[in-house]
Amino acid sequence: MANEQKKGLSTNSNAYTIIYSAVLVIIVAFLLSFVASSLKERQEANERNDKRAQILAAINILDGDVEANFGKYVKPFVVNANGDVVEGKDGFEIDFSKKATEQELPLYVCNVDGQTKYIVPVKGNGLWGPIWGYVGLNDDKSTVYGIYFNHEGETPGLGAEIVTDAFRGQFIDKHVKNDKGEVVSIAVLKKGIQAAGQEQVDAISGGTITSSGVDAMLQTSLKKYEKFLTK
């Protein structure tokens, strides 16, 4: 038959368009899944190194190979509510913001120039999202040796100033324990306001909510470690 129509799906039909689109979506989804899977190990390694860098910043080690420096200066532990070390657990593997409880708290013990330092993670909430950090203490478990803060989305020029040396530098040589040896943290207050029974630093001008978040974060997080810090 001269005018016999060819069998098959017309490229102009709706069915062809739907099938073509579905196949294309499946192929793209597969490729994205493959790429994500192949990059997962590298992403996890980067996240771990970033965490190491943040911990090292609390003892003022900012330069050099992060992984090598972490292995050289820092040893992760886990302590419980009684302040005792939990054997067989690695504090680095604990996500303080999600999994840490009073029975399982990460602690980092460091040796800097022959002196022992303790690093305690802290976690709280700012104006627009989570804020977190690491507090480095001298061997008296009270005097701040170094400190690191970061945030997820605080306002540039205001709450985001918690990452600056100017803000963090105020905490150096302050004490988280009072004269009686009790853990009282360090107050973050507006200039002119005096804390009762605490040492204090100035809040960020225009960043009241974030400053209050830092104050609450330190109070809450350090209190969890009270038994260890007062031993």
C-alpha cells in the first residue's frame, strides 16, 4: 500500500511528550544521585575538618594543617553528668547540638606549650537561627584561654559581629566560675548594666537578641559541665 501509515508513536503526540519527559527526569535524577553519592565522602571529610578548625580556634591555633594540628594538640573525650570520663567513646563523634545529653557530653583536652587546656562546646539560638561555639579554658577550668563563636544567619554588622575578634577578645582571661568555685558563666550585657556575681562583657550594639542568645548559650551549655568543671 503506497499510503500505508508507519506504525509507532508520533513525536507530536501528547503521549510521546509525557514519556520523553519522564525518561529525561529519571536520567537526571539518576545522575544527580550518582554525583551526590560520589561527593558524599568528600563533603563529610570537609565537614569534619571544619569542625576541627573551629575547635582549634578555641585554643588560638588558626594556621597550618588542620587535621595534623588537631591530632597534635587535641584529644576528644566524653564525660557524664558526674563529670567522669566515659571510657571507649570519642567526643568528636558526638553532635553536641542534637545528641548530647547530660550523660554524654563531648570534651576536648588539649596540650598547648606543655599546659593543659579544656574545650567545651556551646550551642544556642540567635535572632535568625542557631549560634554555636567552643570555649577554651585554662587548667583551672575557669579562666578563658580562647573562644570561638559562629552563626547560621545573624544580621551582618549586628548579630553577626559575634564572630569578630573584637567581640570574642572580651572573653579572654574572664572566669566562668565565681570565687566560691561555682559555675556562673560570663554575662553578656549592655554597657552600663552590671551583672551580679559574674564577670561580664559588652553586648553587641544593635544586636541585643543575638547577644542575649550568646549569654543564654553560655549559661545553659556550661552548666551541663558543672560537675566536671568543679572537680
